[in-house]
Amino acid sequence: MKISHFLIFFFVLSACNMSTSSFKEGAFMFDTHCASCHGHEAEGLGQWYPPLKDTAYIRLHRREIPSWIRYGINRDKGSRFKGRFHQTDMPENHILQPADISNILNYLNEKFWNLSHFDINEVEESLNWGRSL
Amino acid sequence: MKRICSNFLFSTLLLITLNACRHNEKLPILGQRSWNGTDTLYSQIPDFTMTDQDNQKIQLTLLKGKANVACFFFTSCPTICPKVMRNIMRINQHFNSAADIDYLCFSLDFKRDSISRLNEYYNKVGFTNPRIHLMRGNDPDQIKNLASYYMSTAVEDDSAPGGINHSGWILLSDHQRHLRSYALGTDEKDVDRLIIDIEKLLNEN
């Protein structure tokens, strides 16, 4: 009995640890790759650097967002994500791997959006779609 | 006892006086200086004329502000510029538009930062103070050459994000075009110190 208690405790603890470490990774990647423009609290700056706190907008574009992060947004060139929804450009970020993008999204989700978990398959699906455009 | 008392009084007075001294302390004049036999000559930012986001010609010697805040940026810069701009915004919000300050933000991207793009940036970032000028040089090298007088560097570098490698200082100069203070534009605490220096400069006679 006591051993099973201990085991449960241990599992809960390690699960805890896993999730925080994923948010930590996401927080670090967000601060490194996104926060310069979007702000450390995702507050943005005017309309040029948009804030990232609008849950409704995120829900609406959930499928596109990983691709925007990876491939950027370019209003001038006839590239993938030509300003349908966008007021400004965003640089591409080929360094970011699907796991990084998923970590960043889950960190923001935890902090601001409260949507369902962004798992890595979903991110990869979006990147496949983005690549095919 | 009496002696201790008077000693204490004296030292308190001394402290107060010294403190007052420090309060009136002027900002130093930065940069190289030379001597012409009778006077010390301080280095000056050379005069220039450029175009701002409203297609106005801006000449440095015609700006009337007691304080002049300068920085180097470009609109598609993905690294330090947004932070620098956030801090320029913060300085501008700390002093209101009535303060005697001109802001010059020099664009390092001659190719992409046209007047209309600078205008769009000005509006979308949310500037409203007409004394903030986003500057476009008359030729590709004018602003890069100017940078060294502001103790800044700017070189084209294909390996750098955005294609330009440059420093993120925010610089303070006076109406005689002398550099008086500067701060790292990406560091909020350093910019807080610069704000105090701007106040000092505005209070100079």
C-alpha cells in the first residue's frame, strides 16, 4: 500500500515535472525567437507587432499558425501566406523544429488561451500543408 | 557632548550641500576633444538633411529641441529593433509630446524602407508625436556614415537576421550637437537611467 502510494506520488511528480519542463522549453524558445517583436508578455506593439492574446483569433487560425511561425508571412511577394489576414510581415524561422513550435504554442496556450493541447502531429500536419502551398 | 553635536551638525550640512552639488551636476560632453590654443573643442555630430516619414526635409541644425534622442533601426529588423522601438515609445510616453525633445530614428535599410513604408511603420507602431522622425537618407551610405558619429556601427551582413548588423544604442545629444549620454536600447533599466539623464539635460540652463 505504502509502496503504491509512493509510486503514484512519484508518477504525479514526474508528470508535473515533464509538463513544466515543456513550458520552460516553450518559454525559452518564445523569449529567444518571438518576444523581441511580440513582447515578453505577448503584448505586441501597436499594429505593427501584433499581440498574441486573442483566443478567438487563435482558435480560428489554429491550423495555419504553426506554418506562419515556420515559414513567415510576406505581404509583397506572391508567397504562401499573402496578406489575407495580416497587416504586417513576419520573418520566417526555419530553425524552429515541430517540437519547438509545439512547445511555444503550449506555453502560450497555458498562459493565455486555454485551448486544447497543441500536439506535435497537429503541428507537423500544419507544416505539411504550409510547405505544399 | 556639545562638540559631538556640532560635529554632527557640520557633517549633516556637508552632506546636504554635497547632495545639492550632485543634483546640479551637468551631464558630461562625450566623444573626443581637441585644443585649438585657447579653447577646448568638443566633437559635434555633423549637420545633415534627410527625409522623414511625412516626406518632410529634416535638417539637424534646424531642430529646436533642447534634447535630441536618436537610434538606428529598420522596419523589417527581427532582432533588437522592436525592443529599441518599445523603449523609444516608453521615453516618449514618460515625457509628453509637449516636452522639448526631438526624436530621430535612422533607418539602415535604404532598399526596403521607403518613405511610405516608414509612414506605415510610424502609424502602425502607434506613434503620434510629430517630433518623432523616422529618417531616410538621401543615398544608401549617408546613414551608415553618420552612425560612427553616434558611436554606433552598421554594416551589411548577409548572415545577420534581416541582413544588417548594427548596434542598439539610444543616444542623447543637446542642441549644440554634442553627445551627452546613451543607453542600451534593449535594456529597460539602462533606459530608465537615460530618462533621468534626459531630465537633467532639459533642466540645464
